[in-house]
Amino acid sequence: FEFFGMNKEEVPTIRLIKLEEDMAKYKPESSDLSAETIEAFLKKFLDGKLKQHLLSQELPEDWDKQPVKVLVSSNFEEVALDKSKSVLVEFYAPWCGHCKQLAPIYDQLAEKYKDNADIVIAKMDSTANELENIKISSFPTIKYFRKEDNKVIDFNLDRTLEDFSKFLDANGEVADAEPAEDSEEEEAA
């Protein structure tokens, strides 16, 4: 159910899944499954008038109380695309072993930069939150949203406090190093 952005309480229901470059899901505006509403739903899709259905968790009340800020679909653009700050985002999966290994280092990094008004360290559970313009295919994926121009830079260095710090201090302008052998990524399920 979750894979298609549905829950058991919504059944019976329909979704339209477009499997081209990236999977896109579409959900009818109404739970009415009459022939007329389904036909109208399909017509809107064919006319390009439907907006993708994206998963999103509720925004936790304490999302910004810890050094690592919590992002969900609803606050992602406001935080990550704030041109007054550079934002490093870890896109993770709760079940991902590499993400769990990264957690203490990422927490140390956030602690180190918590008083820097120009840098935000954040994370987003990509199994429960989807973004229209950013597709995540492996975990963890770390992206840097540079202040002023919002240039998105992939973090491809070793996942060490030293390399993260070097990357942030250079505003993302560090030549990519080969990831360490033990810092492989897990494919998204």
C-alpha cells in the first residue's frame, strides 16, 4: 500500500502510476469511484492537468529543535531552498544500515555547525516523503543546496566529519573524491 501512497483506510481506491523515467503517482481528488469520476480523472491525466500525489509525513512540532533539522515534503522547499542559508540534506531510509552508521557522524557535524547562521544540517526520511523534482534512488543520498543560487551539489566524498567539514567550509566547491569502499549506498527498495 505505502509504495503507491495509499493506506488501508482508503480502500477501495485507485491510483494512476506512470512508469517512465521516474515513477509518478496520481490520486483522484474524490473517493467516489463512479464511472464518471474515474473518466474525469483519466481525462485530467491525459490533458496534463493532474498534480503528482507525493507522500509526506506530518511536520513534527520539534523539527528544528535539534542540531539536525527534520525535513518533510511540506517544509522542504522553505528550508532547503532558502537562499539565505546553505543546507546539507541527508535523504535516508530508516532501515538503511549505511544511514544508521552515518547517524553519529552526521549528529557531530550538526553539533559543530549549529551556531553557524549560514549553514543548516538536515535530514529527510525518503521512504515517507517524496519531492517532485528530486528523485532518490539510493541511501543515504546527501545533497548540498548552496545559498544565494540554490545550486544543488551532490556530496561524494567520504562520510567522515573531516570531509563533511571540508566540503561545507568550501561551500561545496571541493573536488569529488572516490567514496570509501565501506561507504557504499543501499538501493532504494
